[in-house]
Amino acid sequence: MAGEPLLSVRNLHTYFAQDEGTVKAVDGVNLEMNVRATLGIVGESGCGKSVTARSILRIVDRPGRIVDGEIWFRRPTADGGAGDRAVDLAKLAPNSEEMRSIRGAEIALIFQEPMSSFSPVHSIGNQIIEAILLHQDVDRRGAHDKAIDMLRRVGVSSPEQRVDQLSHQLSGGLRQRAMIAMALSCSPTLLIADEPTTALDVTTQTQILELMRQLQQEDGMAIMLITHDLGVIAEMATDVAVMYLGRVVEQAPVDAIFHAPKHPYTRALLRSIPRMRSRSRERLTPIAGSVPHPYDRPVGCPFHPRCPDFMPGTCDRQTPNPRTVGELHTVSCFLYE
Amino acid sequence: MSAATTATAPLLRVSGLQKLFPVRKGFLKRTVGHVRAVDGVGFHIDEGETLGLVGESGCGKTTTARCILRAIDPTGGEIFMRLADGSVVDLGTLRESELRPLRREMQMIFQDPFTSLNPRMTLLDLVGEPLLVHGMKSRREREERVADLLRRVGLRPEYMRRFPHAFSGGERQRIGIARALALQPRLVVADEPVSALDVSVQAQILNLLFDLQEEFRLTYLFVAHDLSVVRYISNRVAVMYVGRIVELGETEELFTSPKHPYTAALLSAVPEPDPRVRGKRIVLQGEVANPASPPSGCYFHPRCPHAIEVCRTQTPVFQEISPGHLVGCHRARELTLAGVE
């Protein structure tokens, strides 16, 4: 069914029970992603954007656990198109056969730190080959050729030699390219990119973003792009979800987020960042306070202690629910209730 | 224009600064070559001014900063600093014992507020330590001074008996700033002071650095890779590439009409937080040159979209092409490069 989203996360809760208390890393996240779309997830440290991604892939580290919610993912048909059979990933066992056939093949992940995401003792080629052999019906020779093909596609020069190198022999940009080659080797329908360019220099970032855009055009996968950088979001995303302390506070098409933001946090965030186009030595408008400690979550709307539009008696008592305020535009804020 | 027209000498003048790290190989650890981390860097900073030093990782910006503070010893070059009494000394040639009394005039703010503060020291000890080292023996006096410093950086003095772990990243960076300001320095070297902070907190710290500069007439050398942050804080900007400054000028001029193709590429690479201005990026090919075996001629030529034959063979001269605007590019006068609007 063409109109159905590729991925639909409903009311997801992922908690980490620890001696000091429970960290509600993801506390009621709702997200929708369409086929071929690029959903940018933006938020500061501790907002739960990475845990959301890890929950979708069912690779949340212990003691983290999905305690509530649904993650509906539409599995592709044999010809690669998005099929109409949806599975609730939250209900699958993390090590079940079905989850393993999805993870890495239909949903792939690229991490922020390419240095620590490759094994230091196996050649990058062997690691890509392993991924191909696991999910595809090819022999080792075929997988080897495919790995070289993928490295060439992501712009690694002389891939025949690079395929036998260890990850520390590559530069940061090349490692991230190899990471992308590995992630895309099984033609996923959803690529989750968790801060893919944060560890890279800005000119290398341009190369990698350009590469991701080009590969998306060729392969037609959807990309969930997780970052704290609003510039990268504006550059890449078709839709944006803004997260704060475990919740999506606003989701909208990219133009609405940047030009008609509704949530006070989104607005404040956009005002606070230094811009290339602003004149030098012009004062910034910061957001008061800082992100609360995860054990110390505010009651009610998580943003209320820092919010310029705080309404006493409402925001500090109840938690706002997502409201539709425009086309594909939802906000969780009492200003709109 | 900056304060360059005042009659006094600049607070800091660096010329021909060089730092080579030996590359050793084999059983006998023989030196087989050198990493030219900083290779002939020169600039000046006037009192009360902020010079932004930008470049990508490995370009030598941090090494330059550390050489100036003599956290490491430069291989060559001169670092002239004008002291409070008006005399000018070459920091590069002083011995450690001669340097110690001068250290209070120059302080550093570090990137990572999580690792740069000793977790076993209270705020009072952290901020008061430099006071003690430089002779403020009375504990009461120190407490008063620390309380005052904490207030200046926006922290409550009641917290002075707490340990750093009780504070957020932004608050820790404030502690680091209070510590750096304890001795009333004149030169503050800030090495990526906001890049480890959350976006919403960056603005607080940048505004604070700004206010403190006005209040205490501080001079900043601001090392960063984030160009939008550098634009916000700096009067003038120096762009480094593989150990050399390739362009230096007034912030507005450098951002709006860059003269070096590398500066133009860097500026265009920063994604603007506005989906309506997407695209038109200069995508540089290849990677930053290895400072242990840099290319011939202009170090940027293998990646430069405007390179011609002379760029491959001759090192460009770093020269002034308009007042206060210096560029190291053979084609600086003929190229028209786009900056930010």
C-alpha cells in the first residue's frame, strides 16, 4: 500500500533501570517515516535520539529495555519494493531469526565513530564480506567482488587494495565511506545514520553528505538522519522530528520546522545558534539553563523549566500530547491545546 | 577596522613560528623525517581583540596555540608579548624559570570541561589553585576572590564547596573560565571552548566570553573549527591549512569576500540552518595533505579547483593584497570567489 509509512513508531518507551533510578531515555516517542524520505531527528545530548534508533534495531544495551510502544516496519517484497507486510519490531525478540534478517539487511545503521565501529583486527573487506554473506545468497568470491563494487560506489579510490586494509590504516573520511559501503551492501530500505558526520571535518562532511544523497537517489532507501547539527538537518532532511528529553516535541516538513516552528524549544534552538550569515560580534539569544540530568526529569512538559512561554499550573503538572497544527505538522505543547 | 591603528605595539606578535615533530622508525628510533605541524606561522593580536584561528583537524591550530603558551616548545620563530609594564619579551626563548612569573598574564580555556577539571577538587580549590600558586596564601582572601569569580561567570558562590561532577557541561565550562580568569590574565587562549557543549548552551558561553572580554579588556586567541562560531566571536580570522596560515583578514571581509580557494571551500561547506539555501557547495576532492610529506608548491594544489601549473611547483608568498588582508595564493588577485552573503 503506497500511502502507508515505511516506519511508524508509536508511543515508544525505552527505560534504563539502574540502581540510582530509572532513566527514561525514550519516553513516549511517536514518529512516521515514508518510503524514500529523509527524516532528520535533531536534539541535544540525552534527548533519546540514539536510543530511539537503537530501539528500532533492537540493539539497546542492557539494562535498557523497551517497556511500551510499537515499532511498525513495512518489510520489503522480494523485488525490493516496500511490501504491505508490516511487523512490530518491538514485539520481536532481539535475537530472533526474523529480527536478524531485518537488522543489517533491511534496516542498516551507520555510527558516528567509524574508528570504533570496525573491528581493528579484520580487514574492512572481510567485514563487508561477512555482512554480505550473512544476508545474501552469494559465495565468498561473489561477496568479495560485491564488497569491491560497494567500496568503488562510495568513492574509495583503488578499492582492490583498500579492501585488504585494516580500519586504522584509513583516514576518518575513508572509514566513514567504508562504513556506508558496509551498511548499503545489502540494499536496505531504511538506513539509520547516527551522527554520521559529527567526527569529520567540515569539507569531509560535505563529501559524505553528498555521497549519501547520491546513493539515496540511486537506491531509493529512506534515511533516518540523527544529528545535533541543525545545518546538516536543513541540508538533508525532507521531514524533521525535534526531540527533547525522550520525547518528540515537534515533527513537520523541513521548511515548516525552520520557517514556521511552533514549539518553544524549536524556536529557542533556532534563535540560539550562531549563523554564517549573521554579522560578527552580534549577540546570541541563548536558552536559559541547561538540559536536566536524566535522573532529574521535570514533571509535566520536560521543557517547562527553560521555556519562555511557561504557563504555571499547566506545563508543570501535565504532559502535553501531540496535536496536529498544520499539514503533517504535529506539536506537543499546551500553547496549541 | 580593529585597533591596529593604535600607537602601541600589539599584545602578541608571532612570526615564523615553527614546530616540527620527529618521525622515528626502526629499532634505533632514528629520525626519518618530520611532521611539519606548524610551519612558518605569523600574525599579531592587538589588545582587547579576538583573533579566530580556524582550520580542519591536523592543520596545526592547536599546536600553534600550545607553542604560544609554551605548553610545548616551538622549534623556531618568535613570540613577542607585550607585558603589563610595557616591555616586550620573546616568549619563545625564555627559560621555564623566567617564564613562570609571566604565566599569570596568559591563560587557557580548554575544549572538554569533563576531563579538564580534577574531579577530586572542589570549585574553591579548582578556581583558587592558581591564586595559591601565585602567592595568595590567605584562605579567606582566596574564598572571597573565588566567590567573586564565580559570580562573574554566572555561577552561584554557594556552590564553591561542590565537586565538578555536580555540574552540567556548560556550568563546568564556566568553572574552567573562572579558573582561567583567576589571575587576571591579559591573553586568553581558548581552544575549541564550545565544541563539546550542547547547542543551546554554546550561546550562553559565547555571550559570557564576549561580556568578560569587554569587562576585563581581554585579548582572545580563539581556536575553533566551527566557522559560524568563529564569525560570531572574532574581529579578525586566520585560516590554517597543513601548518600554514593561508588567509588572514577582518572577519567580515574574509567571510564575505574570501581570497583563498581553501577559505571559500570551507565557507561553502558549512551547512546553513535554512532549507531554502541548500546546495551550491564546493565539494573538495581528496583529503587534507599529510604534514609529514606535504605536496610540492602550494600545499592545497592537489585539491584546489583553481590550481594552475605554477601552483604545483612554487610555494605561494603570504602577502597583503589589501590593507590588513593577507593571502598565500598565486592567483589571489585574479580569482573572484564567493563568500557568505
